[in-house]
Amino acid sequence: MIEWNNLDTLSTFNTLAKDTTPVVLSEVMSGEAGAERVHNYSIPMAAGLQYNYAAKEVNDEILGTLAALAEEAQLIQKFQALYNGEVINTGEKRLVLHQLTRGQLGDDVVADGVNKRDFYVAQQEKIAKFANAVHSGEITNAAGEKFSTVVQIGIGGSDLGPRAMYLALENWAKANDTFHMEAKFISNVDPDDASAVLQGTDLAHAIFILVSKSGTTLETLTNESFVKDALKKAGLDPAKHMIAVTSETSPLAKSEDYLAAFFMDDYIGGRFSSTSAVGGAVLSLAFGPEVFARFLAGAAEEDKLSTNQEVLKNPALLDALIGVYERNVLGYPSTAVLPYSQALSRFPAHLQQLDMESNGKSVNRFGEDISYVTGPIIFGEPGTNGQHSFYQLLHQGTNIVPLQFIGFRKSQIGNDVVIQDSTSQQKLCANVAAQIVAFSCGKSDENKNKAFAGNRPSSIIIGEQLTPESLGALLAHFENKVMFQGFVWNINSFDQEGVQLGKVLAKKVLSHETDGALKVYADLLNI
Amino acid sequence: MIEWNNLDTLSTFNTLAKDTTPVVLSEVMSGEAGAERVHNYSIPMAAGLQYNYAAKEVNDEILGTLAALAEEAQLIQKFQALYNGEVINTGEKRLVLHQLTRGQLGDDVVADGVNKRDFYVAQQEKIAKFANAVHSGEITNAAGEKFSTVVQIGIGGSDLGPRAMYLALENWAKANDTFHMEAKFISNVDPDDASAVLQGTDLAHAIFILVSKSGTTLETLTNESFVKDALKKAGLDPAKHMIAVTSETSPLAKSEDYLAAFFMDDYIGGRFSSTSAVGGAVLSLAFGPEVFARFLAGAAEEDKLSTNQEVLKNPALLDALIGVYERNVLGYPSTAVLPYSQALSRFPAHLQQLDMESNGKSVNRFGEDISYVTGPIIFGEPGTNGQHSFYQLLHQGTNIVPLQFIGFRKSQIGNDVVIQDSTSQQKLCANVAAQIVAFSCGKSDENKNKAFAGNRPSSIIIGEQLTPESLGALLAHFENKVMFQGFVWNINSFDQEGVQLGKVLAKKVLSHETDGALKVYADLLNI
């Protein structure tokens, strides 16, 4: 029987908060014992990745308490309930099925009268068929010419995840001869976003994907209109240049305005939708359905690891628990995501949505106030760029920021130069290794301005290369981490009521039903 | 006589910390009094911008104490000392002269035997002449063809600021017929960064700008080598395709490897260098020297406002003081920068460097430990995109994050569509107005999951349009804000010793002089 309890009612949490001696990283990471620690504090992930947490402020005792916390909070049982089809998103009374888009971890899940795994696979097959037909020239523009660009129109989860995944694999696909067409993205309601993308696009050879689960997202419908206007002005028929990704019940589903429609459903939240048709259509068109399938396979393999009851063999679970320790015991308010990979330049922006929209909550899953902190602020930029920017604060600022590094032994393109006896890839990797040790061990100096206190925790995920499989594994790792943390905090990670009030007030402004401060702001902005 | 004292020794700070009654935003922003407040709590900035702080947790009493704090901390006198040429960057024993690149606020500043204002103006004139010659076809590639792309090679301040400024004005320049050539940027030591940019560039018609003050930045030299290899492979002479922006004493300054060299100096920190040759070369080539001059004029006009002793007429000073109140009295650890303008998509990343690298310090300007917090974490993405992402946490999370909105009444391109009776630009502006009120006033609801606590502070900078002038004013506002905050915290905002340890350790890894944990990480990363 699963019990949903607040974190501060768990006896293991109180043990963790009161009875643990803090770990001094600059000590435990030193000398041969430090080397041992880096060897030992490491867990294999899917697709050859490795989660190394040696530079986190934990020891065997704390890890033991975290494992007991996982058991007391029934984290694995809750995950089982989720993938076996229970209504985990209680606020919206919905199942949570994004894992089912890439594999089946448990029972058959039947909803709306269909087996949902079959439903998601059928959509993938429909997309694959469509993408292959576009690539082969079976589906073309009205002039019988092949499409050469795909433009995704969507916002939030329909933009950040797919865009980050596209950028992550663009150069890999070019280097591996699986690159079919460039993808672009239109998201913002700012009219300059759509205008600029359209100005730079060969419209006659562009295929547009309209992505909106409800079919009513105002930004997306507005940008669709921009695209249709531009196509018409260019003498093109919009219906021959657009496809839709939406739910079966949306107004877009059966419209004749689209070449094809592919379906998602209410059981996949926007921020968890990269492995659904939301990511599937654009990534299959850009890189081919086989690449998208490999991405799903990496995610599925990682999902399986996340079902493991043994905390020290379950990277997402351990990552989640250490994060809770950092947030609720050590009191750190934010986490930086620092991929040493230019291809992951927008991965932090995706994780920012994934984490902050899921776990930025102040009431538990029963709508009751909680008295402990939940999701941290997530931000980040690729290394080594960040080293020449905000790392100053990370090293010497007055707040400690836990760091999530990501690094790969090999580049994607493989082109490199030797300067001062090392390649750029070696320099990149040397920098991330150096940073972990600099942050944890610090350095004393008589001149305090040149001293480093150290004891700044980090973990690193290391892989051979950023490929479709390892990207899928990375994505699933963080999705599962966020899910486990939501379980620990006893919150509903799958709704987002915090976005509603702004929408309601914006409508009032647009219909001029305002008074007081809102009216003055509207006047100042000339609305 | 200027005295440099720690914040916690100032009597006004102790008044602020102990004797002020917190302002309840949901009360003061309500009804007609709220409307009054929005009218009154507003200061004109340069280039038609306006700084509105009505939704900040201040009242006349707190503002009075902040003004007294500004006086006790001698903030304006310290700024005067800075622009009159005192050694404000004490750690590195350097003047701080970035304001002098766009105007002269005080005395003539002579250093290295030259009048520095004359020196910066001379560099601007050299750049303008060069850019005009490139645009007119006087300076061409070896085949006598015009250059059509400019690629900046630089990292940190040589990348983030210029890139953000370029993106901010790209569509404006296209709409105003001042667009001369596309700019691209190579920054990361990740070899895939340079490879990907070069793959997508028409090398025969590209001109490269190598930007490194010292001429020794490893990332930049490495990427220069990438570029030279690619040019040679394409049968082109690198010396005919490259210019340098560097200091006069750098090895790049008189090299025959470059078409031309333009100079900056040690008195301009990387993160403050967008108005120097570092931003000047790429922006003048992309948009023409006249546009760069207009950008400088906006910054100069804003700088002048920043010299005003009256806090309520000095937007950068007031912004700085409110930020200190939020950080050191209210205890907020981070600030989000939220431009409602897709053109400002990378402006938050630039401010992240500017603020966090300047003020992420734990010792005062005399190298003594301080016992109060300094610079916050800065992050942000454009609205409305962020509304569909991390705003959930901002509205309903357990930590309060002060917000810096930016909005413009007009778009840059001017192309728009009417959907549901409003244009996209109106929707964009309605959203930012709505968010300010949603964050400050909140909304009660019996269902606590749908309730908004409100009392989440924000300010907004409103302008007519994002133009070269208003962009320059925006940039200078934040540069000056960061400077004033550094003065309040009694830290040196102009050095960055926190970046050194990582560099030293990375060198050790590359020369295989490691042991312990560092060696194991190096092994794991195959170096």
C-alpha cells in the first residue's frame, strides 16, 4: 500500500537533517583516498554513460540514510504505480505515461479504450512512414520538389525539449550521413520571432509542424497565422506545407488544413514530450526515423535502470536523493547545469523547464501547504564558455551552487587541431576534470583574493560521445530524477497551475477590462 | 575624502536591516493607490526608456534610507573617482575606463602617456574607416570580391556581450536598411563549435576577427588555428581574411598575420568591453559604423544619468540599491532577467557574466573576508517563452526570485497579424503587464494549488522600441548598476581571480602532472 507523506514527517529525513556529520570535500577528495573515492562513487548509466558523484558532500553513512529515505518514501513503488497506469497527476486526474513512449516497464496500460503503448508506437510508425516519404520525394511541395527545411511552431515543452535535442544531434547527424533537413523553431508571441525565422527560410521547400496538445495555445495559433500569411504571399498553399502534432480531440486533429496529423495525449506533459510525437516529428524529419528510434532506445534503457530498488545502482534515484539532501538539509537554493559540449548549448534551458515547472510548487499533492523547500533554480551554459563568465561566482561567491557537469571523451564531428601539444577535445576534457577538483578541493593563498575555499559540490555524467542513444539516456535520467524528487517532496510534478493567473490577466488587458495598477501598466505599454 | 567601508559597518545599513517594516506588495499595488504607485515609482532613462519600480518591496521610508545609504557609502563620489581615472581595480592596480569608450564624464584621463578618451575615439575611427572600406569594396578578398560574413573568435566578454548586442540589432538593422553582413561567433574550446560554424560559412567571403586582450587566451588561439586550417584547405590566405582586436602590447598587435589590428587596453574588463573595439569591430562591420555610434550615444546618455546624486533621478543607482535591499535584507539569492523581446534572447546570458563575474566575490577590496552576501545568481530567458517554462516556480515555488522585466511598445520588424482582435505585439505587451500584477498581487483560491501568494517583486524597463540607442542605454544601465552594487558591498568588481585555479589545474592535466582524484578524472575522460 502506497502512502503519500510529507518529507518532514519521515523519520529518515529527520535522521538526515539532524544526525549526519557534514562531509568536508576538500578532505575526502585529497590524496589516494580521494582517488579511491572517484573510482568508487560511480554508477553505470545507459548507453555507456556513467554518473560520478565523488565530489558530492556525501559519505557511506549519508548514502545509507538516503537509501533508507528512498525506502520509507516508497520511491520505487511510486514509480511502479506511475508506469503501471495509476492516476499520479492527481490535480488534473491524469495518468503520467511519457516513459511508455519509449518502452514498457510494467503492466499494459489501457486508457480511453486503447492500449497506450500500442497507441504511441502507432504514432511513431505513422511519423516514420511520413518522414521516409518526405525524404524519398514521395511527399513533396505542389511543384513536386523535395522539402529541405522543417519549422516547428510550438512553445514551452513543444519548443525547448525538441530544440535542445535537435541542436544536440545536428552535427552528429551531419558527421554520420543521417542529416536530412535543417530544423528551425518559432515559439515566442513576439512578432519578430516568426518574422525573422520566415525571412530566413526558403518557404517553397519548407514543411511546418504545428505543435499544440489542446490546439488552443494562443502563441502557437498566432504564429501559425504568421506562417500561413507568409505562405500565401509566396503563392503557396498552406495546407500543402503544414502538419499538426496534437491530441485526437483537438480542433487541429481532423482539419483539412494539414498534410497529416500525429497524436499525443493528456498523459504526456509538455515538458516530458520530447520522446512523443512532439519531438518525434521534427527529429524524424531532420535526422530520419532510425535516429529517433535510437534516441528512444537510449531513453528506454535508462528508464529500466531507474526501476532498480538498489539506490547505488539507480543513477536517477541517487541523483534525486543527493539533490534533496543539498536542498533540504544543506540549504542550497539553485543548481547549475554545465555541459562541456557545445551541442548541448540549449540542454540547460530544457532542464530549466523540466525541473522548475515540475517541482516549483508550494503545496503537496493533496493541496496542503508544506513547510520545506522544493525545486531549486536551474540555470547553465556550456563549458568552457561558462568558465569565462559566471564561474567567478561559483568559485568565490558567497553562496554555494551545486554543479552538474556533463562531458564526453570524443567530439561529434571529429575535426580537431593540436595547439601546445594537445587537441581541443583534450583541452575541453582537461578543463572539466580540473574544474571538479578546483571546486571541491580549493586552494589556500595568503592573498585571500586568490584563495579558493573549495567544498563546492558537483557531480559529472561522463560518456564516450553524444549520440542519439546517450542523448536519450541523458534526457530520461533527468526526467526520472525530477519525478523522484517530486515523490520525495510529496508534490504533484505533473501539473502547472502557476501559469494560469498570468494568462487570465493578459486576456483582461487585451479586452481592456482592467483597472488600478494593471491599467496603468497597460497604458505605459500602449495596449 | 573617499572611505571604503564594509556594508555592515554603515549605520544606514543597520537602519535598513533592523528598522524597516516590510512592504506588502499585494496591498500597496491594489486599487487606486496601486495605480498611483505605478505612476509615481518611475524614473526616465536615456533613449526614451523608463525604469519602473512600483512592484518592488519599497516605500518612501525605505527609499529614504536607501538614499541615505548611497550618501554614507559615497557611491556617486566613488563613481566620480572611477571616471576621473583613479585606480579603482585595486587588485590588478588598474584604472576602470569602459565609460570613456562612449563619452567623457569628468577629467581628462591620461594613462600610458596618452589621453585615453582620444585613444578610444581613434580606435573607433580606425574601425569605422576599415568597415566602410569593406562595405564599399575597397578592402576585399584576394579575388577582389566583397566580404559577406564576419566571424568573431573570442570567449567570455569577447563573445557574450558582442553576440547579445548583434542579435539585439540584427532584425532592426535589416528593417532599417543598415544591415551589411551576417555575424557569427566561435567561442568554445569544444572543437565542434569551430567545426560547425566553419562548415556553415562561405569562407571565401568571410572576414574573421580574433579578439583577445592578452593575445594568449588558449580557447581563442586554438580556434584561430581551426580557422587558419580551414582557410588554407580552401586555398585562401588567412592573413587576407583576419583582423585582430587586442591590446597594443599583445603578440597579435603587430603581426603580419592580420589585415588590421584594433586596440583595447587593460582598463577595460572583458565583460565591460561591448562598447570598446571588442564590440565595435563586429558591430561596425555587421551594421555600419553609424549604428555603432548610435549605440555608443545611448550608452553615453545613460552614463550621464548615472552621475546624478539624487537617487530618485538615477535609475542605475536606485536599481542597485533596491537589489542590495533584496539581497542583504530580504535575503533573496537570485534575480531573473526577463526581456519580452526575442531580439534580447542572449541579453540575460550577457548580464549573467556581467553581474556574476563582477560581484561574485567573498572578500572586500582590501582582501579581507566579509560577512554578508554579495552578487546574486542571474538567469533568464525571453518572455513569453519563459511563461511556458520556469515561471511556474517563480509564481508558486518556495523561494522568491526578484524579476527584471524589459518590454517595448513596438516590434523591430513591424510585421504583425491580428488574431482574436489583437496583434502579436499587443499580446506580448499584455503578457508582461499581466505578469507584473500577477506576481505582485497574486490571487487567493480555496484550492491552494490554484492560489497565488503574490508579493513577488519585479521592476520593468519600458521603451518605445529596441534601437541602437535604447540598447546602448540598457547596457550602460546594467553596467552601472553592477558597479554601484560592488561599491556598496565594498568589493572589487573589476578583477576575476576566481577563474585562475581551474586554468592552472587544466594545464596540469594536459601535461600529465596529476595525481589523486584529478588523475582519476583525467583517466575517466581519456586525457
